[in-house]
Amino acid sequence: MTQPIVSNDANFVLTLEEITNLTEAEGKPADTLLNVVALIASRFRTDVCSAYLLEPDRSHLVLAATLGLHPKCIGSLRMPIQEGLTGLVAEQVLPVAVKDVRRHSRYKYFKESGEEEYHSFLGVPLIDRGVLQGVLVVQTKEPRVFTEAEVTLLSDAAGQVAPVVSEARTLDRFIAPAQEKLWALARNVWWSWDHDCISLFRDLNPVRWRELNQNPISLLCEIPLADLEKRATELVLHSRINYCYRRQQEYLNADRTWAAGNAGVLRTRPVGYFSAEFGLHESLPIYSGGLGVLAGDHIKSASDLDVPLIAIGLFYGQGYFLQHLDGSGWQREEYVQTDVSALPMQPAIGVNGEPVVVEIATRGSTIRAKVWRVKVGRIDLLLLDSNVPGNAPEDLDTTSRLYGGDSRTRIRQELVLGVGGYRALKAMGVCPGVLHLNEGHSGFALFEAIRSRMEEEGVDFYAAASHVAREVVFTTHTPVPAGHDRFHPDLIEEHLGPLRDQLGLSHYDLMSYGRENPGDNGEQFCMTVLGLKLSRRVNAVSSLHGEVSRAMWKPLYPGRSEDAVPIGHITNGVHVPSWLAPQMARLYDRHLGVGWQQRSGRATTWEAIETVDDGELWETHLSLKAQLLDFARRRAREQAERRFEAPEYIQSLGKVFSPDALTIGFARRFATYKRANLLLADIERLASMVNDPKRPVQFLFAGKAHPHDEPGKRVLQQIAQMMRDSSFAGKFIFIENYDINVGRYLVQGVDVWLNNPRRPLEASGTSGQKVVLNGGLNFSVLDGWWAEAYDGLNGFAIGNGRTHCNMDVHDQRDGEDLYRVLTEELIPLFYQRDQDGLPRGWIRRMKRTIRTLGWRFNADRMVMDYVQKGYIPAAGGTSSEMPPAS
């Protein structure tokens, strides 16, 4: 057993002379630190001594020097100060001594460090001139009780070492400036829509970049400092790193922005934007599909425009499911725990200087949720996480899965999102001037906002509700009554009961805010009804969806005609930099003028596309198509290998699809109303089409069915089995595990985007808008956004916009029209080539779709509409507004 050090052991104490000699001998703080930790380990008779430095953000520690742990971890082993025993020392700025770390609640094992064989731990803060610089740690293999004298002696040694640590941090001489800048880039999701930044991370290690799901934090954690510097030197990356970092800082600190001149009233009282999911990037798996990607695009464009907005969502520890198909094509779901340390998340800090933890009382328990902060350009995204020690098992799991569980799980998630989310804003000192609810999931925030107003102003519920409703913008996305969340009265009372007491409402009165017919005690509580009743500004997400929504909710407004129902529309758009391929971006850079992206929401910006040479545009498209086909083949092989398919079959998948064939893509949620199998209505005709040697057609499919949607799974299985049908071999590929990465390849590379929902059940749809940006053409039912976009020359339409009361007849007519347009219009136009081999007619449609639609279905235009028609009026910032006479 290791012998303790006695307090009078003169050989133990480090002297200033020793430290000075080491500094002068080496001349470099990093080398000095290595020698110091070796000296301390020897004097303390410990197996390990390590020095951790605070990074510039003062929220992370990085291993700077060690004797005993794996040397490769120097510069790459990082931890938030809220994690681990070392972080505890930094948090408390006090020594921490533990006999056996495995028994301590804050113990965290870093497998790459090789520390599994060490048991005892003693850490002391490194403080220079009153400022925390890092943490000094010693460890031993045997459990050991450190005496007070030993704690004092190590603290004294830390005091001698601290100036060296301070110098290393101040001069940036330990962590190379290049690495610090890379970490700064990685910690802000802004990198995900900057092509230069993406290529910079990819070039560090292209293979691992793809294997790590394009996650820069995971990538940087793997690369030791020496290897990173070597790689940066070999590839001459330093100038690119500096360029990206400088552009990021210019972006974050710009003051001449659109919102600076158009949304000043929101600066002191920003928008609180609530959504159940956010699709920002595939490496942050807190989204499932269209609603989340729309919310992600919304806050990205809000960042680009510099709109004062704070987003609030939930952190799902297991995200949405991973999808795998078995040999029969049946969908299997897998849930995987997300590694928080590999995500760009930091604990949100409240006005009291402590990490924010909110509490929401129910009749049965109190749910506690910690709050993470994600930087999305200029925007803060707050994510609530119920995985907090002290919560009951049911509460711990509340936010574990997106759209998982039953109604009980759903109402608890929505309670945390709405009530907890509003309390998180208040804990951070944010007083929102506008509440924007993206769908009804977050509707309980309205009750909490009313309660807060009652408490602050001393008014009753009805007076507070009147004030709050004026500040609410509510966006409804669901055109089907069955798609809106509804909860049994008993669930409402169990979860809203304590808040109801504070609001001074009876159970009947509270339920009336979620009922279409308040007098019906058997009616469930509808979250959309709550949003409609407590909002003064309500919008659908396309013109047609507005019509559908006004008809659906007319009973809530007795005495009004359908046209007078107060539901407008703001049609969805997509974030151009996130979905535009780099090759197309370079083409636009050459032809649309300097700074075109800052003007992408204006029609005049896109007019110059007509001057682009046809050959240049077509070659750019073909290069993107080639990338898509390579990706599809690779994924098809990987899927087959996972299922242990025959080697010859796997080999054949590497040759499927021709770059010359018309390539049609279909990717979205596999709900039955999306009618992915409409194409299969006439199998013989379809087989003839795909096998035409002169004018072949090939199809790429992707998408997930909800785990509980058996009919949707059967439709998906129908499509997947086409790959095994000999009549369609090599002409159909289903790509598993549809996510943002898969979607990006598809929308950038297909010739045609197929969308055939049963009208009018598509509220908006945005995937086809992403295709527009990249030169693909839409082939769609006149539903959602396409109903207001199609002009007869900028794509292709299925049907004439009419429906039939008999759904079988409706589907039959659409199926017939789908085949008619394919065979008579679309396929002939694609294969009509001139003497240069160019499809001039097709390219004319490509240019027209870009010119007429690129600005309209653009998230910048969408967010500007929300600001001017929703946020500013809700915040009382309009200079003139005259309501119509009654």
C-alpha cells in the first residue's frame, strides 16, 4: 500500500527555484507542465499526476499534461466542468479527495485515458492571481485516503505551478491556436451551413468524418494535438482554419443586419420559439421529420437575419429510432443512447450563476429538468432534459424518446416543454415579448405565462390571459382532426392540477380551453384548441392549408363565416445554405452576384439564373447526381451486408443505377395518406417503364413509418420488396434510416422529386422546396406549397387540384394521371436532347423553377413574414394598425 506523506517531509515540497529552473530549461509552458506533473507524481508517490486547463469558454477542461494516463489524450480529452470529479474541483474551486472514485456520484470514466485501473483521486484548483486556471490531479491504483496534510501540500504545489498554467493559457502556447479555433467552430452549429467550414472538418479525416455522422466534436475528440498539427501542416489548413474562424466571428458580431433595422422592438423582449423537435443536423438527433426540420430551418434563418429569438425544445436522450429493414422488408426500430459529450451542448446558466434546473409539480410527483444550451449561429436553443438525479423512474425517462410511449408519456413531455420551457426562460432572465408556438405540443406554456403574469401584476386569470393572448403567435401544421394531440380529463387533472390551482380555475374551466364544445364533459382536451383560444395571431403553413384549417375550426367561432375565421397562413420555406449543394452554390456565386445569399428572399436576386449557360447548369446537376448514385450504392451494399445477403447480390448492388437514366426520388414519412405505393397501382406498366432500354427510369425511396403505424409499415414493405422483384432489379433502391444526411443527398441529386399525398392532407411539405434550389423538378399533387407554386412550366402536376368524396375513386384518378404525365410529358422531355446532348426543354424548366420559386419558398422570406406580420404586431411594435370596423 502507498505510504502517506507526512506534513514535515521537506523533500515533498516544490520550491520556486525548481519551477523556475524547469521553466528556464525548457522554455515552453507545455514542456514545463509535463516535467512538473512528473515531479509531483514522484514527490507524492502517486501513480498519476495530471494538469487540466480551463479552455477560453471557461466551461470545459482539457488535459494539458499527464504522467500515468495515455499521452495521446493530451489536448483531446475534454470535459465540461459539470462532469466528473475533475469538473467538480473546478465547479467548487475547492479540493476534492476520494478514496475510491467508483463510489462517488460524480465519477465519470473516460475509456480513452486508461484510468480504469486507478481508484483514489485528489484534485486541487490551479489559481493564479485569484483566477481559476485549471485543476491539478493525482491518482493511485490502490484505494487511498488522502490526509488533510496531503491536501494542503498538493494545494501548495498547485500554487507554485499556477503561474506556468496561466502563461500557457494566456499565450495560447499549450493548445495550438488552430485547435482552439476548430473547437470554437465545432461548438456552434453555424458550421453546418457553411460549406467552407464543412470541407475543413471533412479534410481532417474524410473516412472518420463520414463514419462519425459528420460530427466535428466527435472528430476533434479523436485527434491528438500532435496529429492535428501534423495534418494541418500537411494539408496547409492553417489559413483555411483562420479564414473560417474569422468569418464565424464576423457573422456573430455583425451589427448591420436585416433585423437591426426591422425588428428593433424585439431586442429587449425577444421571441420565445417553442417546438417539440428541431432538425439542425444529423449529428444532433432530436428530430424525426418535417416539423423538426422546419423548426431548424426557422431558427437558422432567424440567426442569419439576426432576429432576436430564443428557441425552446426537448433533449431526447435516445432521439428518434434508427431504422433497419429485415429480409422481408419489414421495418425494425432500434433506440441508441446519445453521447452528450459528443454534442455542441453546454448547461444553460441562470441569472444566479448556476446551471438551470426547473421543476414542474404534478399531482403525483415533481418533475425536474436540466436545461442545455446549443448555439445555432446567433440563436440560443434551450433543450430541457428530465434525466436528472432525484427524479422518479417515470420522470427520468420522460424525455428519453421523441414521439415514444403513450398519451401519458406525451402529456408529460408537453408539460416539460411548455411549462418547463417558459420557466427556463425566466430562470435565465429572459422576458419574452412574443411566444411563438410551433404546433400545439407546447401549448401549456400559455398557462404558465398567464400564471407568471398573474403573479407579477396581481391580476386575475382572465385579465392576465387577455394580455398574454395578444403576445402569442400560434402555427398549426396538421390538416387532419385525428392528428391533433388530445388528452383525457383525468390526465389533464393529474398533470395540470397544481398549476390549475395557482391559476384559480376549476377543472371544468381549465378543460374548456381545450374543448371545442366546453359543455361536453366527455370531450378530451385538445392542444390545438388551447392554442387557438389563447392566441390572437394564428397561421397555417400554406394557402390551401389555411382554407382547410378555417373549415376545420369554424365551430370554435360561432356566428362567423368560414372566410372570417381568424386563421391566416405563412407558407413554409427552407434554409438555403443548409440544403444548397456546394457545387450549385459556386454556380450561384458566379452568376447571382456578391452577397446573393443575404438577398435570397428577394425575387430580383434569382433573375440572373436565366443567363447561366445551359451546359454549365446541366454539368453541375450531373455531378450532384453522380454523388447521389455513389451514396445510394454504398448504402445499399451496407444494408445488404448487415442482413448477411449473398456475396453476389451485395456485389451487384455496387453497379445498380445508371447516371444516364431518369432518376426519381421519393422520401418522407411513410404515412398511408402520403401514398408511397400509388406508383405500384399498375405493376406491368411500371415494369415496362423502368426497363425501357431507350428511356429507362429508376427510383430512390427513403422514409420511416411511425413505430406504431402498422399500415404505414406495410406500405413501406411493399416499396422495399421491389428491390427483390426480378422485374425491377437495379431500378429500385430503398435507403434505410432516413435522416438529414440522406435527405441532403436526395434533394441535391435527383432529376425529379415525386410527391403524391392525398389532397388536401399535405399541410405544406418542404422537401420539394429543397429540390428547387438544386435544379431538380417537382412532380407533385397540387397540395400544400405546390398548389400555390406550380405555373405549368416550372415542374409537373398530378391531377387538376380537384378531389372526390370517394377516396378509392380519388386514388384511382390520381394514379392514372401520375402515369399519364410520366409517359406523355415528363419522360419524353427529359430524353429530348439536342446535337450537344443537352435536354434544352428540361433545362428551361430547371431555370424557371429556380427563378420563380427560389425566393418564395425560402426560410428567409418565411421568417421575415413572421417578423413583420406576427412578431412585431404581437410585441406592440407597429407604427400603424387600424382594425376593420365591426
